[in-house]
Amino acid sequence: MPLTDAVVRAVKPVEKPRKLFDAEGLYLEVSPSGGKWWRLKYRWAGREKRLSLGTYPQVSLLEARRRRDDAKRTLAAGADPSAVRRSEKMASRAAAGNTFEYVARAWHAAWKHTRSEKHAAQVMRRLEVDVFPKLGGVPITSVKAPDIVAVAHAVQERGANDLARRAIQISGQVFRYAVGHGLAEHNPARDIVPDDVLKPARKRNYARVSPQRLPALLRAINAYHGLPRTRLAMHLMSLTFVRTSELLFTPLYEVQAGSRWQIPAKRMKLPAPHIIPLSRQAREVLDKLIALAGDGQWLFPGGHDHEKTMSNNVILSALARMGFKGEMTGHGFRGVASTAMHEAGFEHAHIELQLSHQERDEVSAAYNYAQYLPQRAKMMQWWADELDRLRGEPINLSADFATL
């Protein structure tokens, strides 16, 4: 006769283990110490086996019957419930061992050897303060994009806008490590665009094209029918992402030769000069511009007065004529490059140095300007190659007479 809640609740222990049977192999085993265990008796491969379904009262009679029915369905599907249970426990233990914090620390241990001790310590500190409290104990395979966004929101709420973006970037680096080592199948941080989920730190003054529109812009620049110097200026701006004033006020002597372009501190209005590692493509554009400039003073002389430089309005007008008015500015190339390189996994510190973002501590700024030059050179060549890929054709270096 099937058991009832009243019978299960009232049964008392005796000197030897006691079994009270319910139905379809389910029974309650009462130990001499008073423990009550739900068990299922079944046959697998011709052998009688037992499966534990939990203890009473934590598992009620109704829940024990539900677990029995689940085990019966497993049997009907051709699997041994005990073997399935063991596999699930092993998977659970593996997931618990591969928590986000465990994987993040493994990533950091491998990553830090090519970084300065100070920078590596800062990154770990950000993880420990901002990320681990929320995600540290979660299995790496259970972390989803909204979880990472929630971490970034919490950081931003305390006014640390840049660190909020860094939390997303660092999480992405941890997941790339996890995917590469077979600890996860997907990097959810790749699905997050910081500008889509974080509030802007300040009003955005410089329009910039979306990643989807960037290939069209690059092709439009390549096909630009205005002055060749204007077209080459836009190419060089996209390749080096210097500020418009830094580009247009370039004297010829700064860029005559070599694999680096160094803008003096005085012209930068900063405590230190700005070094721009030149990609192969940037060097080719500069060489063409130098040839066009002849024996003049400026890389971008004015159209009517060669003693003056080209006006910023020339580039804005060219962008408008190509159909990007209000959608892109010269300064916008900085944001486009920064976003792309962050998403590609380049170091935040390297990108910030290449953007010539001034340190609050001017002594640090003067010391840091020449740091990470090999890494920055590699990053700048990657960016030039990426622009080639997006454009789908080589840079138009033609200096033929303009049609307009």
C-alpha cells in the first residue's frame, strides 16, 4: 500500500534498518539512528541497483515520487540513473573548480610576464575590487553578458567611468583565455559594446561613424575626387588617429624619414612629446605627401597661401561631400580606433598612450610617453592592416590632378 505523509512523519527507528515501500521501487529506509532516506530499487543490465533520492524531511514524499519518475524516464531512455548522477556530480565539481576567479587568476599569471609589475598589480587590484565580489565564485561557463554589464554598472555608479569600461575589457581577456584553454565555449564580453550599455561620462562632441559604416567611409575616402592632399590627409588621420590640429600643423622636418613620427611636447601642449609608430601604410602616405609638398614648410599647406596650413574645414567639407556630414569628424577617427583596438584585446594602457591622453601626474606623463613602443608599433600595424581589410582595397596614393 502506498505511503502517506502521516506514516512517513510518524515512523520511528528500531534496532535494525527498516524499509517502508511506496510504489514502483520507491521506499523509505529508516536507520537505527533515526535518519530517513528515500531510495529507488531498479534493475540495470540484469543487476539490481539502488539510487539515493535524498533524505526526509528535506525531500518530501511528493518530491521523492517526482525524483523516482525522473529516474524512470532516464531508464526508459536507455541510461543508468546512477551513472547519470555520477556524471552530473563530476560536471558540477568541475564547474565549481573553474570559477571566474580561478580562471582569471590563471589568465593573470600567464599574462603578467610581459607587463610591468605595477601595471600587472593594478589589473589584479581591479579584478579583486570590481569583478570578483560579484562574479568570482560563479562557474566561468555560467557567466553571461548581462552579468558583466552589471559589474560595469556598479563600477560606473561610483563615478569610475573609465574603470567600468576596463571591467568589460578585462573580463573579455579572461574569457579569451578560458575559450583558448577549453574552459568555456563562448566569450560573452565580445557581445558587449561599452557605449551601448554605459552612460557617457560627458556629452559627446565629436561625431564618429558606427563600426558598420566604417568600411563605406574608408572606400569613400579612397575614391574621393577632391584634392589628393585632402584625401591623403584623411587616410593619414585614420591610420594615426592624431588630433586634427596635430595633423594639419605638421612641419615637413618632423616626418622626413624613419618608422616613427615624434610630435614635440611644445606642439602637443603637453609635458612630453608624442611618439607615433608608423605602420607601413602610414609611411607610404607620408612619403607621397612629402613629395607633393616639395620644398615647402608644411606637410599640409593651404590651398591659396602655402605659408599657412590647410584648414580643418577642408576635412569637414570633404566628409560632408562624401555623405558623412554630422556622422563623422576628423576627431572621430580617434574614437573609432580606440573602440576597435579595445575590442581586439590590445592593452588599455597602450591605447591611452597612443591617444596621447595626458596623465594627471605630469611627471608620470613625461616618463611614460615612450613606454611600450614595440607593443604600440605592433598595435598600429594591426590597425593599418585592419583598415585595409575593411576597405577591401589598397590605399589610393594617386596624386593625379583633382577633378574638383
